Amino acid sequence: FYRNFQVSKEETEGRLVYELGNRQWNIPKLRELLEQITDQNTRVDNFEVGHDFPHLGPRTMLLNARRFETRPGQPMIFLSIDDVTGQRKQLEALKRQAALLEMTHETVIVRDLKGIAYFWNRGAEEMYGWGKEEVLGKSVPELLQTKFPKSFAQVKEELLRTGHWEGELVHVRRDGEKRIVNSRWALQKENEGDPVLLEINNDITERKQSEENLRKLSGYLMRVQDEERRRIARELHDSTGQKLVAAKLNLETIAKDGRNKVSAKGSLSQTIKLVDEVTRDIRTVAQLLHPPLLDEAGLISATRWLVDGFSERSKIQVDLALPPDIGRLPENVEIALFRVIQESLNNVHRHSGAKKAAIELKRNAQHVSLQISDNGKGLSSVLSHTGQTKAFGVGILGMKERLAQLGGSLDVTFSKKGTVVKAVVPTE
Ligand SMILES: Nc1ncnc2c1ncn2[C@@H]1O[C@H](COP(=O)(O)OP(=O)(O)O)[C@@H](O)[C@H]1O
Ligand SMILES: [Mg+2]
């Protein structure tokens, strides 16, 4: 007491508690308590008093008091004062930290090396679907069916050696869905007892998924490019090249044998036919590469041209609702929308089994919207069971990516009545 409260024995003994020092113990609450004890024979257990002492500053004390009598009629009070200021501060800090961990949407788990859970925050509840009371005391890796990138023995070895570990885990949620998480572990060695570890998990399933999609997409783009080059090369070599060789032979014959008018006339008309064909071939190839109508006459005319060819080949009737007064759009927007129509019509032809399709284009001050619908079977039942987003092939992903780059978006809705592709692009 002397040391803690910086008073001497001489200043203290035989004096009223309330008068000690510079009357620092003249605390109304204490006075009230002590008076109660003498008068009513009560006792005080772990009573917390906060007081701002002149020299010591604010302290928190735990008071315990008992009444006893050394001689009958002479009640005394045994008073013990515990300065718990430091402990209280620690507890407050811990409580604040726990509240923070509770608030974060990251998954925070405290568990021992065997996996037994001691702490499971709200983020963990949200992510895995298991409540605290269901998890605490149970094995986390068992509950989440954790899959490690390497053996747990290796993970544990690294953890014990360096104090931490980081890697990707696969967890299974309560509803059975698999999630990929980036997991960070920090080992906390307790003075007594087994070490525990703090595990913080971040759901990166979506990121992984889009990385995978991007890989698929770029692979697809390369394949498409190769295929297109091969097709053009074959077209030029097998067909156009052969026709030009034939035309040249004809011309040589005419040059050598110029006086034979009858045979020259035959060769000439044959040559003209060949040159016509070559011209047509080259136009087709050029159109495959890039529809020239798109640059010259704009999206509407190019769409009409595309749809005519499509209906003829596929025997699918396509209704067009294209406003004549739409005007020209920026070049990259026109190309993107044209490719969306092209890919969507290909999908209608390849996947839908539809008899009819419709294309609708609209423009207002802010954006252009395009809709391609068909009356086909929609997404086949096998695919819809595995979840729509995962069923997207690279065609749909490619269109999405293309429009996203223009600040727009693309949505595909499959239903029993057919499929609707909706694209929106801002014109600003
Ligand atoms: N109009 C449609 N009708 C029915 N199913 C479609 C239609 N469009 C797309 N699909 C389905 O969506 C899948 C993904 O399409 P897409 O991304 O273009 O890839 P791909 O055409 O290469 O398969 C298709 O495989 C098909 O199952
Ligand atoms: Mg496709």
C-alpha cells in the first residue's frame, strides 16, 4: 500500500483513511461502502472503483472488505485494494481487438494444431454457413474437408519453423459448395499449453474462375485465328490459285495461237469466267475477314447483309427491327455489335434448334441496346443443372469481354421459350 500509493508508514498509521495524504482516499463511494460494512455488517467482494489520484492519475481498483472484531464491540474492517489498472487496460484492448475481428468480413479462425476451433468470427459464419456454437471445439479441417496444396506434414513443418504459412486451400461449405481460399496462418506460442494458430481466409474462387476463363478465352482466340488463317490459305491456294493458273494457261494459248479466232474466242470467254470467279472468291474472303459494308454503309446495312446470308444457309427466319435513323456509331462499337450478332446467330444455328430468331436494335441519348432472341430450346437441361455461368463457352465470354471493354455489358437468358442475348453499349 505504501509503495503503490506513495505514502509513508508515519503518515498513515492511526489516521482516518479519508484524511490520508492529500485526502486522496476521500472517495465518496469507498466511504459509503465502509460505512455500510460497520453499520450493517455486510461485506464487499471484488468491488471495482475508478478514481483519479492527484499524483498517480486514473486508476482502477478492486476492493474487498470484511468486518471483524478483535475485541467485542470494537469492529474493524480488513480492506484489500488491488490495483488492476494494467489488467483492465489489457482486457479492454483484447475486447476491442475481438470486436474488430468480429466485424471484418474476412474469415478469422483461431484453432490449435490439431484443428480444434477456439474462435470463429462472423466472417467465418457467413463464408462457411456454420455458426460459432456448431464449430467451437470441433475440428476445422474435418468440418471444411480442407484440401492442402501439399501434405499437411509439410505445412506444419513450415509453420513450426517460420511461425507462419500461406497458401491456397479448398474448403467445402455447409451447403456443399467448394470454395478456393487464400489462407494465411500465424502461429501463436502460448506460455503454457499447446500453440494455437490464427487462420485468416480470403475467398478467391471468383478470381480463380475469371483467371481460368481468361485463359480459356485467349486459347480460343488463338485457335480461331489459326483456323481462319488456314481457311483463307486453303481458299487462296486450292481455289483462287488454281483458277488463276488456268486463266494464265488460256492466255498463253491465245498468245501462241492468235490466228485461230474460233479457239481464241472460246479460251477468252472461259478466261473471263475464271476471272469473274476469282473476283467473287476474293470478295468472299475479304468479307470473311471484315465486312466492308460495315465501314461503308454502317451497322444496319451490314446486319441486313449478314442476316440474308444466314437465313439462306440455315433456313432460320430472322425478324429485323432496325431503326433506319440510328445514324453511324463509333467504329469499335459497330464492329463489336456486329460480332455479337454474328456469334449469337451462329449459336442460334448450332445450339438452339430454333425455327425463328429476331434482332432488335435501339438507340437513345445514352446507349445503344441490341437484342437477339430465338424460339429454341434454351440451355439444355444438362448444362442448366451445372449452373449457368460455368456453362458459358468462350463465344459468350468473348462477347462479354468485348462489350466490357467498351463500358457496356452483355446478358444471356436461357428459358424454355428460347434464348435472349441482350447487349448494351454506352454511346458517350
Ligand atoms: N441460342 C442458344 N440456344 C441454346 N443454347 C445456347 C444458345 N447460345 C448458347 N447456348 C449454349 O451456351 C453454350 C455456350 O455458348 P458459347 O459461349 O457461344 O460457346 P460455344 O458456342 O463455343 O459452345 C453453348 O455451348 C450452348 O450450350
Ligand atoms: Mg458459340
